[in-house]
Amino acid sequence: MAKAAGTSVNRKADIISAAIEVFAEVGYYRATTALVAQRAQISQPYIFRFFATKEALLLSALEVSWSRMLQAFRQVVESASPEQLEIGLIQAYEEIMGMHQKEVLLQMQAQTIGEEAIRTTMREGFREVRQMVLDAFRRAQIPNPEERTLLFLARGMLCNVSMALDLPELNEK
């Protein structure tokens, strides 16, 4: 029985991974659970064993992407010296963008979706990142922590646009 539960958990993770890819590639509105099932190499009805709706699947995909980002930032916040904090956070985000580009694209697209549950998930994710960075900057006694947090978030958004458009000169210093 434990093996079946583990397999079930793995299949759910496989479905979420496939959904991240499909949503990032074709967008939420054009994506179908059939496309996700095809990508995950399962039957479409199997998706509904784990997710009642396509929106619930998207919300789970967004939660995975926010959790990954928050965990990466948390590791930096807990280990970096005050002098290395900001550069460590930037490097952590660059690593996320390199290794999990589809998740970044997914979040970018989700910012434009009007469904309230999705907007709420996006607001909560941004608020949590903002608060974590702001608190870390304050503890590190970085001057003007509110402004530095704003600039950190703005730089991240510019990095997203640069990556999505394949326009690296947007990030040149």
C-alpha cells in the first residue's frame, strides 16, 4: 500500500510538472487537461483524480513555483552575511531562472489571469517574497531597505522580461 501511495504522489508531481510546461508554453486559456495528460503520459481522466479543475491544477503549479523560489531565498537569507545578502538573492533568482525557466514564464502569465483565486495566489506569493527580502535587508541593516527591496523586485521583473523576450541587453549594467 505504501508503494501505491508513493506512486500516487509521484504521479501528482509528474502532472504538476507537465502542467507547468504546458501552461508556460501555450498559456492557461489555450492549455487543456488533454495536453497536460499527453505531456505527463497519462490518461486525461487520471488528472481529475488529483485536481477537480484546470484552475486547481494551475494553482498547484503556481504553489510549486512560489515554494521553490521562497526556499531558494530562505536558504540565502539564513546563510549569507549582510555584505553578501543582496548578491546572494540575485544569484539565487538567476539560478531559478536558469533551471526553472518554465516556472518563471508560468508566473509571468499568471499575473495577467483575472480569476480571483489565481490573482490571490500571485498576490500572496509576491507579498511573501517582498516581506522575506525586506525583513532580511532590515536585519542586515542595509540602508533604505524598502527602496532596496523595491529595486530587487523590479530587477527580478526586468530579468523575467529579458528572459521571455530573449533580450539580454535589458540586464546589462
